[in-house]
Amino acid sequence: MTERTRIPLHRDPRVRAILVQVLAAVVVGYGFYSLFQTTVDNLVARGIQTGTNFFDEVAPFQIGFTPFFDYKLGESKYIDVFFVGIQNTILVAVLGIIAATLLGFFIGVIRLSPNWLVSRGALVYIEIFRNVPLLLQIMFWNFAIFLPTLPAPKNSIAMGAFYLNARGFHTPLPVIENTTDFAIWIALLTFLVIGLVMFARRAKALFEETGRRLPVPWISAAALIIGGYIFYLVSGSPLSFDEPVLGRFNFKGGGQLPLPLFSLWFALTLYTSAFIAENVRAGIQSVSHGQTEAALALGLSRKDTVNLVTIPQALRVIIPPTISQYLNLTKNSSLAVAVGYEELVAVWAGITLNQTGQALVIIGMTVAVYECLSLLTSFVLNWYNKRIQLTER
Amino acid sequence: MSEVKIFVPAPDRSPPSNTLGPVAWLRENLFGSISSSIATLLFFYLCFSYLPPFVDWAFIKANWTGTDRSVCEANAAGACWTFINVRLEQILFGLYFASKPEELWRPTLIFVLFFALLLPLLFERTPGKKWLSIALLGVFPVVFYFVVYGGSFGIPQSNTTQWGGFLLTFALAFVGILLALPIGILLALGRRSEMPVIRSICVIYIEFWRGTPLITILFMASVMLPLFFPAGVEFDKVVRAMIGITMFQSAYTAEAVRGGLAAIPKGQAEAAMALGLGYWRRTVLITLPQALKISIPSIVNTFIALFKDTSLVSIIGLLDLLNMAQTAARSVEWKGYDIEGYLFAGFIYWAFCYGMSRYSQNLEHKLDTNRRN
Amino acid sequence: MTTDIHMASAELGDTIIKIDELNKWYGQFHVLKDINLDVKRGERIVICGPSGSGKSTLIRCINRLETHQEGSIVVDGIELTEDTKHINEIRREVGMVFQHFNLFPHLTVLENCTLAPIWVRKAPKREAEETAMRYLERVKIPEQANKYPGQLSGGQQQRVAIARSLCMNPRVMLFDEPTSALDPEMIAEVLDVMVGLAEDGMTMLCVTHEMGFARKVANRVIFMDGGQIVEQNEPEEFFNNPQNDRTELFLSQILQH
């Protein structure tokens, strides 16, 4: 038996790994420490007092668009500006995500149309909108198209009770007239929905027992629309609509999407939909032709083949990159600063920073908001991927 | 045994005429079904109602020559390319070079040199690719510094704050990709490391920069960077933007390279280990060359994104291609020709991004077929 | 299992597939030339030939995975035309097994088998599941019913694919090189299932190079080359006494090992 020789420390991979890691930690730690020190020194030298005291100071500027927040010049504080910014970011992100998803899926599907012209048209759309900087597109629509070409308020383009002019897009807003009636209507609607759910379950059981298929989606949609309207009348028409009315300078009342928001939303939708369309195309093409053939060979109809075989498989490929696109859209909404829509980066990292000079705290908070969104997104993605792996291995 | 028959292949016949030719093509691709026919007609209708007016405005009735806006005002039905023509040097090279005609050879030389080095690299069979790449990534930046920045060899120094137009866009993007590549490779290797501390540092770095919008990073670079360095160390705005862009881009490059590393079969590294190669040799000689080759398409894709994103520096006040075009269109002489300015700048961005994306798609396709065979 | 399953042609039923002067082109390429083929109920046909000879294309025409340009195909009295109703009817009656299995990876084995009966035959779910389990037992993998295709070996996947087709109670089964993508030891388990099917009197058209299977099971072997049927005969005659030089060459090439 040979004696166990001791490995020299510098050749022992475990020791080396520990050494390397300690070294890395020390270097990074020292880097942060010296960064912190110089920053503190610089702040002292410039006489800047970093802190959160300015949160409670009254913000000396007006914010034009605060749909969900009671912001008042001379009363609201800086910290309110932060929350207004977050709300406006979320608002444009949600509007953009909805529109970009619808448009993106549509373009992606017609990209694979057997009609050569339609498919080429979709290709041209995708290649134009995803290869031009988003910022340029936002500015183009806002400054070159909408601002100069949209009419002044008194000549607004009217679409029913909706009005579009150079100030923005004006919509009627529902107002609750009578709370009791409204509650009755909501209660009736709830019963209707419960009934429909029970009906859908019953239909599924019927289908599994006898193979008879009922057109559940059509029946439900019809019941919701017709029933909803009848209940609305029965409960005494509890809503009224606050319609925008032309005032001296612009429309008053109703809901208003200011032009910067409208331009931003428009450009974000076109840009992101081009990327989503590519995801959709790739997803559908990833389902091998053999799958379709096998389904057709079993006698499934075209429609059933698409619904039962192609779409479920394609969605698995489409959804993850599309969720990433939603995050990108949200981050990209920060370009609003170029057209003056009052979202987080514009009002907080822009105006408030200029007013207070509190760079560290303000940029830190802004970054933190986006990091939270990003973490949330990767959390959702991981959850989704795990769920898929469970069923697919 | 019966007599053996001789097999005589029957001659090929042409398919029935109704399955070939342009008419069959039309029937199959444009009028395959009722809905398809409707779509075709709708498409034609839209094309005929929107395309001719646009072509009319942009080309047929457009103004190309002249030196001031009177030409365009006289013919308002057409686009005013006169504006672009007059301001071209500004939009391409920025205020400094546009104001000094005797210095225009500097940016011109740089672009000629760049394309002379880049174009041969795009073809598969070019000999001496290795040297070309070294020249492009190693020598070209040095030439760029001495020629464009100047300050030695009797070339007057140009102030980076006066750089502008496409030249600035190009400089920002090129510096971004050049510096981000090595940092990104190291980060990607670190993220795949078995050492938890190294791995966490890389993951935090990558995810931090990827989670933040570039515009916030640019704000950070322009207002916070001065605080991070001892008094006396100062960068101008362009360099600050370059630092921010490099940090941001390295995180995306790292993810692209990581994808390539993940696609290399384990057997490669194992075989290298069996030959007695250590980690770095194994990585530099075996895994990394293969991984980089696979990840070129995704690296090009991150580069496309970066190229578009450089336009964000116009928000922090730099006069890049977008901002230069916009500023020119808002000048007293050319007020009101925004559309032309945006379209021209947009076309330049589009041409580069589309070219790069086609290149990356081709490469991806080629890699794909290579792997299958 | 020594019962001779060869039946005299007199015992075969009426014609179930009738192919008349079939011609097909891919663009300019003439893949099928004047194919005439009658298949009787209960008949078991093995189609062989070099790659590119059109044999897969021929059987893919029978359930219209491929469209033909000239000639006619009549399956069980229904002629194959553009009429989707006819196509659907025929696909309901004709099962197909692919070279690469083409199982649906997002569904379990059982769901793979019940999908078509539920959605096409409108069978109650319970009943469909019972049928599926019966066929899974028959292909000897009932214990895998709740796994996903990705979790099975190639041979098991192919047997699931066979069970999936059988769940539709087809009158004809088409096999498109069912064993070509399999390892040798898995080929046997798939062939065993196919032999069992033949013993039960299933009408089968198999594109395969398994000549042992052909000798044991087929009533008729068809040799194709260049898009034509070069020769067809009973297995004994076909293998021992080929009538055509091309056939002889082909047989000598595949049988010499």
C-alpha cells in the first residue's frame, strides 16, 4: 500500500476554487466599497445631502395626465409624483400589451397564409417595423404625422362619441347613476355567469358521455350580450355616459388619452407586434408537418387539427418569448420622455431629478421598479417552463 | 423457370398543363379559396389606394435639387429631399466635420476603410479572414482614434462633444460591441462556472443590466457617473454614454454567448479533459471557438438591437443620427420638413438593421443545415 | 404461431381499394406513372423498392396525404376527390403508421389514442378510453398509458402509434416504413404486433424492407421502381423466381447480407 500523498495546496482544485472565489468576492467587495467612498466624498464636496427627506416636500410642477390619482399642484408631494409615474407606466404598458398581442398574432398568422400576397405583405410589415429604432418611430408618429395632420379640437375627427384631435383621443366614460340599481345589475350578471359556467360543465359532461358537441362559446357569448343588456334594462339602466363635450380650447369630460400617450401607444404597438408576429410564425412553424398529417390521417377536420394539435403545441413555443416582449414593451415605454408622456422615467428620473438633484435615490428607485418587473417576468417564465416540462419531459 | 423479362423504364411525361405555369401559380397562391381571393382583392385595393400617392410624393413629384426651401415651397406636392441634400454632411458626419470641408476626408476615410474590411468578411470563401478580423477589431479602432479624434500627426483634434450624425451612431455602436464582446464572453463563462460565488456575481451583473431600460442607464451614466469617480477624473458626455452602453451591451452579449456554450455537447469538454487540457486551454481551444461560431447569429441580433438603441442618446442631448436629422428639420431654414428628416434617418437605420438581420438569418440557416448533415 | 396465414386468393373478400391509371407529379418530376392496383379485403401487401421509387408516395395517396393529378383511387366504394367529406370518410376507415411515429408529444399515450375516437367518431370518453386500453394491451404496453411519448423507447412509441390507429377500427392499415427508424431489437417487437394484426385478417399495405415479414405475412409483394409497379407476385414466387431483371438486382442487393 502506498502512503497517501498530500496534494500540494495550489494543485488541489477545491482549494483553488475556494481561493479564486474569495479573491473574486474581495475584489468585487473592494470595488463597491471604494465606489461608495468616492461617492460619499463627492457628495460632501458638492454639499449634496442624500436622503429621502425630499419625498415630503411639495412638488412645484403640474402633471397633466393623472387618471387614477388625485394630483394637485401645490399640495401633492414629490413621492406622489413617483406613484403617478408608476401608474402611467403601467397604463401605457397594459394598453400596449393588449394591442400588440392582438395585432402581432394576426400578422403572425397571416404571415403563413397560403395567399402569396398576404404572406409577403405581413413579411414587409414585420421587416419595416422591427428594423427601425422605436424612438424614431415614436417621434415620427407624434411630431411628423399626428401633431401636424390631426385637426384642432373644434374640427375633431368624430367616431360616434369618440373624438380624435391634435390634443389626443377622447372617449365617453361610464358613470354610475344609481348605486343600488348598479349593484342589482352586477348581481344579475354574476348569476348569469354562474349559470353559464354550470351550462359549460354540463355540456362537457354531455360531450364526454355521448360525443355530442354543443356550440358553448357561441351560446355563452350570445347569452352574455343579450342577457347582459336585458338585465341592464331590468335593473333600471344604472349607468350613464359622460361624453366629451367641446369646450373653448379642448374637450371636457369623458376619458382622455393625451396625444403623447396616443402616439407612444401607437408606436409601441406597431414595433412590438412585429416581434410578436415573428414569435407566432416561428411557433406555428415549429410544429412539424408530421403532426398535422397524423391528425388529418386520423380523420380530424382541418379546424379540429388546428385547435387540438397545432395550437396547443405552437403556444408552448410562442408564449415564453412573447412574455419577454411584454417586459421589453414595458421598459420601452420609458421612451415616452421624448414626446412628454408623464410616465415614471419622464416625471421621476427626469423632472424630479432636475428639480431636486437627488440622483442616487431617484435613479435607484427607478431602477428598482424596473428590476422588480423584470424579476416578476422571469418568475412567470420559470413557472411556465416548469409547468410545460412536467407534461412534456 | 420462366423467361426473365427485361425491365424498361417508361419515359417521363409532362404533367397536365393545368398544374404548371403562371396561371396555375396564380390560382394556387392568390385565388386558392374564396377567402384567399377576397384577401387578394383587398390587398390590391389597399395597394392601389395608398402606394401611388406615396410614390408620387416621395419620388415622382419630389424636389431633389436646389439650395434652400424656396424650391420646396414652390412645389409642395412632393417630398423635399433638397433639405436632406443640403444637410447631408451634417446628418452623416456631425457639426464639426460639416463645418470644416477640409476635414471631411477623415470620416470619409474611416467609413471606406470600415466597409473595405467588413464586406470581405461576410463571404464564406474569403482567404485570410483571421487577419481581416484582427485588422477590423484591433487596428481599425486605433486608426479611428487617430483619424477622427486626431490631435497628433498634425491632424487637428476634434472634440467628441461635436461628433454627431451617423458618425456618432457608428462610433457608439462599434465601441459598444467591441468592448462588450470580451466582457460578455467572460460573463458567460462565469455564469456557467461551478463556483457559486463567481456564478452569482455574473448572474447579478447580467440580470441587473438586462432588467433596466437603456434610457435609465444613460441617465445614470450622465448624472451619476461623475459621482463615482474621484474629483479630477472627468469624462465628456460621449464617453459617459459609451460606458453605459458597454455595460448594458455586455450583459446581452453574455446571454448570446451562453446560448452557444450550452449547445456544445459535453463530450467535447470531456475529450479535451482526457487529453489533459486545463480549464482555460479547454475553453480557449475547444469549447469557445465552437460556441462562438454557433452564437454569431444571436450576437448579431444583439448588435442590431444595440444599433437601434444608440438612438436613445438623443434623449440625453447627443446629436446622433436621429437627433441630427431632427435638429436639422427644426432649424429656421428647414422648419416643417420633419417627415423627410425622419424618413431619411429611418431608412439608414433600416438598411443597416435589415442587412444585418438577413446576414444573421442566412448564417443561422447555414449552421442549421451543417449540424443536421 | 405456425398456423399458415397465407390464404388462397379465393378466400379473399371483394375489392376494397381500386387504383386506376394513377399519375402524380412533384412540379416537373413524375413520381407515379400509370399505377394500377386492386386490393382485396383481407389482403396483405408488401411494397418494396429502392428509395425514391414512389412507394411511400403511393400509399400516402391512398389517404390523400398526397394529391394525385390523374387517374382514380376508390376506397371502399368512395372515390378520392377534392371533396373533404369523402377524404374525411376515407381517413376514418384507413389507419396509417409513420416512419417517425408522429405521436403528439403534448398528450399522454392514452390521450393520443382517444383523441380521434372522441373528436372524430364522437365516442363517449369512457368508452374511448376502454377501447384504447384494449389496444394498448394488445400492443403490450398498457402500463405506459399515462406517460408522455417522449418517455418511451422508439419501439414502444411505434406500438403506441399502431394502437392509436387501431382505436379508429380501420378497415385498412397503411404502414410507411414503420421499422426504418428503429434499432434492430425494437424492430422485432413492432413486427410481432403487425404479424398479430395480419392473423386477425386486417387488410394491410406495408412499405417495408423487412423481407422476412413479407415472406411470413404477405399475400402479395409489389416491387416498384421509377414510379412504376415493376412486378407483383405471391411471396414464394417473388423471392424465388423474379420475373424481371430489375427485381432480381434489387433482391440480390438486399438479400445478400
